Amino acid sequence: MDTYQPSGRASPLFFATAALAVVVAAAVAGLYQLAMRGVIGFDLRAAFVVPLLYGAVLGGITWAATRYGHCRAARPALIAAVAVALVGWAVSYYWDYRLHDVGDVSFWEFLSLKRVSGWKSKSSHWDGGWVVFFWTLEALLVVPLAIALGRAGWSAPYCESCRRWARKLTLDVRGVSRDDARPALDAGDLRALIELRGDSVTTLALEAELCPKCATGWLTAAEKRNTTTGKQTHTLHHALIKRARMSPEAIEAFHDRRNADIGQKLKPIN
Ligand SMILES: [Zn+2]
């Protein structure tokens, strides 16, 4: 089956959105530093959560740059994600320096003074090696998360002819199992797959990613099965196809079935 492959292209606009992302990251670093000052020494958990949140925000900034810059290429997305993560991380130290009123002490002197003085909590004093340890830990919380989330946007389905990102719609086809789906999958007939009916205990979870302008789309399908162990219910997913190209007929069938499903839910109960 023909599946979605990113084209590896990026709009020239991506240079601008990526550069803007770096500038925004440098500004957000100031807010992060203010938040960290508020929590350090008061709540140890927050001292972990705030860097993770910051990493997620930096990742979100690159993700937005990828979307608005129409980047469908892995390497430029990765470079932007690394630049935003490293700038966001490094500039937060500079903000720390600026937010302290330290007169004519230079930035590097400030860092070594900070290492020596450390942080005080109620019962203990963390300085020297501990400061380096916490700085390293902080970097490990912020940077990898920012890169992982930031580089994720490029591989999403994109309609090359309309220059639009696809929109995701979901549909649960109840009563259909992967065995029911097998003949339609083997025949590569996505329309037949979408129109399946059955009385199995499983559900066929469909996800269509569709161009908002034309009849182009990709279908992902998985079987969902609920299992109960003790008092807990888990949902097992069994992937069947990922981003298989849909024909215009399959897209129409998807819309029809989804609308019927929504209509069913809206019907008043007698
Ligand atoms: Zn299109």
C-alpha cells in the first residue's frame, strides 16, 4: 500500500520562523529564570517540574516554527530544535545574571561566584560540586525534551499540491476486528475497510489525516481491544496500517460514516 512519506522539502519561510523561534526562546528563558527563582529551595518537586515544563515550551516553539515554516525535512527541523533548545538553555543563565543586581561583576565571574555560594534550604547548604550537579541535571531535563518535541512536527502529513498540513479526524468502528479487516487490507481497499460492519467485541480505530482543500488524505487503522485484569481495564492497540493513501472514494466513505456516527450520537433517546 502507498503510504505517506515526507517530501524532505521546506519553505524558505522556515528560515524566518526558525530564527523567530530562537528569539522567542531567548525571551521565554527570562520567564523560566523568574519561575526557577520562585521555587528553588522551597519545593524540590517544582525544581524538577519547572525545567520539564520549560523543555516542553521550547519544544512547542520549534514545533510551531516547523508548522508555520512548512518544514517537511528531518534535518532542518532537527537543527532548529537543537538551536532553540541550546539557546533557551544558555540564555537562561544570562537572564539569571541580568536579574541579579551584581554591579560590575562579569557574567563568567557571576557563574563562578554562584557555584561557590550555592543554594541554601532550611537544613542544608548546596554548593560547589552540588551546583555543577544541579546545573547538569537541569540541562538534562530541559535540552533533550526540547529537542525531542521540537523536531517532531516535520513528519506530519502535508499536501504538497495545496501546501497545507493535513487535519486529523478520528472514527471508531465498533464491532470490527482485525480478522474482519484482513480481506479489505489485503485487497488494499480502504473504502471497504471504512464501510465494514461486524459484531466482534473489538473496535476498529480509524484516523484520517486529510488535506483541508482537496481530496487527498491518509488513513491509519488499529484494532482496539479492552482487556480486564483484576479491577483494571486496559485497551490493547494492534496497529494495522499507518498513513496509507486514501482514494477520493475512501475519503467520501470516511466522511459519510463519521457523519452517520455523529448523527447517531445526537439522536434523542426515546
Ligand atoms: Zn490538498
